[in-house]
Amino acid sequence: MSDAGLQVTDASLAIKGASLLSHAALALAPGELVVLLGPNGAGKTSLLRVALGLARPDSGSAELAGSDPARLSPTDRARAVTYLPQMRDLAWPIRVRDVVALGRFAYGAAPARMGEADQIAVAHALAACDLADLADRATDTLSGGELARVHIARALASQAPLMVADEPVASLDPRHQHQVMRLIRAFVDRGGGALVVLHDLDLAALFADRLVWMSEGRTLASGSVAETMTPHWIEAVYGIAATVTRSDGAVRVLVGR
């Protein structure tokens, strides 16, 4: 694993007697887009929390940028990885540029207190996400797709080498789902590493370099789309039959057949 990477090895986690993870494993390095797949309740968010040091496994280990992530300060963790959790609604109206500026927290910046490097990072993030014309808009006036791009821009402004996004396209229409995934793909193509939780198998097949399949707290498989986007793993993980077709490099999944 790269010193800038993230890794979970043989992690198990239980809370109040309920097993959330059982010998789960995960790895992410700069330059790859990894999609984590599994049904609701499979343990995906729990695995992300262990990987980020937000939860300590009962057994096994996690490593982020060469260190135990649970021992990193919030600042050091934020410089190593940017995290987009589920449920990212904003509780009050705030300008788009100020939300994006929150990505500079790890460098001691705040929306009203930014140095030149912070201002440049925010401007680049706004431009990358096509938000420059919306920078002074209040976030409560944005569409769901626009707000999703704002959160991606905040992540980019951090300039962390890794991005972890838990269902970043949830509740978005297909056009905005693709728009968000293209932004994440562009981040990876520039040398970043992204770990993304998705439920759309076609979207995962289109954008992922590698798939990690989870069920009942276990990681069952990890491999390329060609290797693991198969009827076998879809049924093993989701409990439903599927047909997978491949044509001109494109993969299509039809479930329930």
C-alpha cells in the first residue's frame, strides 16, 4: 500500500452485541476509484468508519497514510482524506463559496479567514465543479444536483490525496448521478484515490477501477469490473438473479432475470 493510501485488514466490529463487521478488508491507493457495493445493512458505512478512524475495530487493523487513523488528530486526518458522509443537508443558508471553504479546515482556514493558498484552492474547486457562477448563491436556493456538486467541491478544496464518499449520488436523477461521478473520476485521473459507496450496479461498472462486494458485515470479493461484475457475485451479495452483458467495453446489468 502507498504511504498515502488507506487499508483495513481483517476488521471485526460489534456494538451492543450486534455484529457490524466480520473479518472485513479494504484497500485504496491514489490513482484508483474503488466502489463499495452491498445491500442496506451490509456494513458498508461501518467499514468506512473503521477505515477513517471514526470507529475502532474489536480486532483487525486500519491504516491511513502510514498511521493508525484513530490516533490521528482531526487536522492530520483531514489532510490525508476527505470524507463525504450520508445525509449532507445544510442546516442553515450559507453561500456556496463558504461551504467550499470549509474544505480548508485542515489548514487553519475558515470562510472569513483564508490566505492566498486557501483562496486559490477554493477557486480551483469551484471551477472544477462548474460552480463559479453560483459561488455567491445561498445553498438553500440550489437544486439537489447543484448541492451535490458543492459538497464535491468542498472535498476537492481540501487537496487531500484520498476521497471517501458514502452514497454521493443518493436521490439524484441519472444526469446528476453521472455528473457527480464524472467529477470523482476526474479527481482520480489527476492522481487522487476515491472510495465510493454506490447502489447502482451500472454506474459502478461504468466508473470503477475496482469493486469491493459486501454482505452481512463481510467483504466477499474485490476485483476489477471484468472479474467481479458477474451474476455469481450479484446473487451472492444481493440475493437476486441477474444477467450481465458486455458490448464494446460497456457493462449492463439486468437484475431479476
